[in-house]
Amino acid sequence: MTDPGSTAPRQFAFTTRAHMAVDDATGEPIGLDDVDIRVGWLLDLVTAAGGELVSRLWRPATFDVLAAGRDRQDRRLPVQGHAAAARLGWNPHYPDGIYVPSRVTRVVTAQVMATLRTLAYRDTAIAALSARFDPATGAVAPPNGSADHVPSGFARGVHRQLVARSRRGGGAPAGRVRITDLQEPPQTSAMAQLSAADRQLAQITVTEWELVLTVKLPTSPAPAGRGQWRRVRLTATIPAHLHGRAITAWHLPTLSLDRRGLLWRCAATELVPANNPKSATVAVGVDWSPSTLGAAAITAENPDGLVSDYRGFTYDDRGLGIKLARLQAEGQQLHRKAARLTQLAATAPPEVRAQLEEKIAVLDAHRKAVGIKRGKINRELAFHFARQVTDYAATAQAQLIAIEDLTTLETRGHGRVNNNRAAQSARRQAVAALAHTAAGAGITVVSVPARGSSAQCPGCDEPLARPGGYHTAWCPRCRVGGNRDHVAGVNLAKRALLGKGKATRLRGQLPAVRVAKHAPVRPSRDKHGPTPSRPRHRRVRHSLPTVTPRLGVTPKQHVPAPQASVWDTVQPAPPHGDAGSRDTRPSPTSATPVADGMRST
């Protein structure tokens, strides 16, 4: 049991930018543009060395070693990437005449090992699928055991690659295929993860409102010795939404460059209210919906069993979903235009080819701008959704938020356009935002199986009827129903409460309930969910104005102003509290507790 008022550490990420830079040895100020240039030289060295190391290690033997997790002396590989690479002798090579500190080499090997360890799982899955692939029929046999199970979406992509490879080979038996046979070495990102280094390369200190990062940067694009690596002291302001939070540790950032210059991707550790999922009695189930980002419903556990009012909360994306769909269609159109012009440029005369390449460059720039805009909207949509659901759960005094397992969730059966639109939605980003926001309120986010959540009755576990179309659900046996997404939310919350004692958690993942158990959820007439707040309207004058009539002019009839509409508000307010983002802190609500009413049912 977790003691009331206890806390637990958790890490979170944020971004910031430096507003001042000085030379650490002389104290002379350095222009931020010069800092961007020197950081660019550092990133060029890291990227070139990382790309060379990945290309050199791109062979099946590398992934065999990573899958085994043992070195030449049969010792277990360290968790730290740079330590594992040093034990295996995987060191990057630099051009002759260039001096690079050993701590920069740590950064390079840590980033390369993280990439290769991620691809090791993909290599194992490809090998398992290729062993069951029949080139004659183009089909993949079912797995023999649970160890050979691969997510269906990933399996379809590998199956297409195996079919294409078999056609190029004339239908010959493929044998055991590895990841190195299907794709080229991945490109390394232009970033420097300073967390892999120590104080010899970088260190960070914190004042009252500022972060001070001292880091070694090259003074030339090809440093020839130690003297061409100098320490620079960068100062950045701590974001306002972090003021007053119980932060216990600040970690070294990851440096990258964007169109605005140097960007810090920082991490910190803070104390948040601790929660014991095993003692939860109220859960909120979140169902991902094709029409909106998600919907939520509440299920409570009392001595008599599980109860719910089968009424939920549907998230309002404020029109951002329509905007995202428009930007997605625009980006796809730009991609098709650029692809067509690329085909024409391949066989065009030199003069025409130059004109086509200019048009392709313009289309690529526009497509990149559309992608940046979609990323910003997705982030705002994810954190606004997280704030709404967290406030809804906190008002209901819930201890768990159950979400569908994204690895088993596939969008199908809604048409090509809707399937693609739902697949492109920022669900994984919304999950990360929800876990981050809910942890600040002491609520645990749990992943539960998604199969049958909107097709089966929470009361009797029988298939639901659709009397009003796709968006309605009704069980004639239990005589319960309503919105399809709200019923699915009840099922998800039920699965979280029934499996809370056997939830497993892997490193870097949310707690997960693997098996969907069933118990009847009785309908309750008690009020379970919070009441949405109503926006205030502008005051409308209904009385006639006192105007002195002009002589010789027939006065017109005065008509009072019409009643204010729903959209005519002083300040638009969302249904459940603040229109939150990552920078918004949760505020206590004064709604009537609902868990007591559920337990009294």
C-alpha cells in the first residue's frame, strides 16, 4: 500500500534555448550565431563518425551479438551504450589530422548503440517471418509459439518486402533473411546526447531561474589538437511552467540545431504524488475514436461489484482534427507532384531538367513546412486532450486511466481515407502526454487489450447491436447502451480494474494488463461523471436606447440585439477546465466527488 501523501520520482522532458554565451576561460561574451556555428561543427563530427560506424557494423554478426547480449568472454553487456561498444571494440574512425576528445566518442557510440539495439528486435522479427515465408504462394505461415509472435502491422510491412525480394529473385527460396538484406543502413540524426559524457565534456548547474551549461566546443570545423576545443558557458532561462515544481535533479541536455538555432532538449527528475494501482476503485477508460481523438467513461468498484452510468465524455478537438486532415491531404498532394516531376526530370533535356528540379525544390520546401505545422498542431492537440482527460479523471476521483494497447490497435473497415486519417493521428503522442499530465495528479495510466472493447457488452460480454448505426450500441439483454465510444470506455475501465493486480511494466513502457477478464458491470442511476462547465455569454442589452429624434426625420423602429450565441463568449472555455498544454499545471476542481456515490450503489 502507498501511504497517503507519499511521492515518487519521475523524469520528464522540456526544451529551452540559450540567451547568453561566454568563454569559460576568459569570460568574454560570444555571439549566439558563433555558438550555433561551433555547435554545428560538433554535430558534423558526431554525425559523420556515427554514420561511418553504423555502415561498418551493418552486418548480421552485429545483430547476433546484440541479440545474445554477451561479449567475447561471455560476459553480459553493460546497459550503457558507450560501455558496451568499448567492450566490443566498436569505436568510430575520424579523418586523419582531426582530434576528437574521448568523451565525444562516448556520445557517438552511445547514439549508435541505441539505434542498433532498437533494430536488433526488428532483425529478429524479420528472420522469424522469413523462415515461415513461402515464395511460391507468397504467404507467411502462422507462428509456432508465442515467442514468434510479431505485431500484425509490422508483419504486413515485412511481408511486402519479402514478396518484392522474391519477385526480384525469380521466385527462388528466400531462406533466412536478415535486416541487412532488406534495407540500407539508417541515417544518423544530427544531435549530440551529452548525457553519455561526464564533467570533462559538459556539466550543468542551476541557479534560481536559469540553467548554466558548460560544454566543450570546437573552434574550427577540423580541430587538430586539444587547444582547438574550448569550454563555452551557455545560459538559458528555466521555462515558466517549471517554476515551483519539486524538481530534484537536472540532467544534461541533447543539443540539436533547427531553423531558429541551438535547441536544448533537457530532462529533469521531479517528485509527483505516488499511486498504488492495486488499490484503485475508480477507473476511467479512454477509447480512441475515428471521429475524434478519444472518448472517456467511468467504471467504479464497490462491494457489490462493478457499476457505471454508461455516460461518458467525448473530447472536442476545437476543429484541429479537420485542420490536420486538410494539411495531411495537402502534404500528400505535394508529395505526388514532386514524385511525378522527379520521374519527368529523369528523361528530360538538361534545360527542362533544371527547371523541374527548381520546382521540385519548391514543392519539397512547402511539404516540409506543412509537416512542421502538423507537428505543432499534433503536440497542442495531444496535451490539450491529456489535460481534458486528466481533469475528468481527477474530478471523478479516479486512480486509473485505461487506454487501448496501441500495438494491437489497427484502423480498418472505415474506408481508405478514414483509415489513413486515423492511422496518421497523434495517438502515441497523446498517450505520452496523458501519462505525463496524469502523473502530476497522482493518476496511473495503464494499457489494456483493445480487442472487442466497442463490440461486446460490459454487462454480459455478448455482441452489441447497432440500432442507430455505427456510433450507437445497445444490449437488448442487459438493456444498456448509448454512444459506442462511451461503452468501449466502460469496457476498458473494467479491464483495468479486474487486471490491476497482475499489471506488468517493462522498462520505458506503461503498466500493461495483458489479459482481458470479464465481470458484469451493472448500470447505476447515480451521478458518476463530472458536470461540464458552461461558458459565460456577453451581456446583451434588450432595452430601447434613449435617442433624441431628429427634427424632420421619420424615426426608424429600434430592434433589440439578438440573443448571444454559444460561440459569442468573452473567453471560450472547454468543457472540463483549462485548455491545457504541456505548460499548464493541473488545478484543483470543486466538483462533487463521485466515487462515494458509486460505492453506495
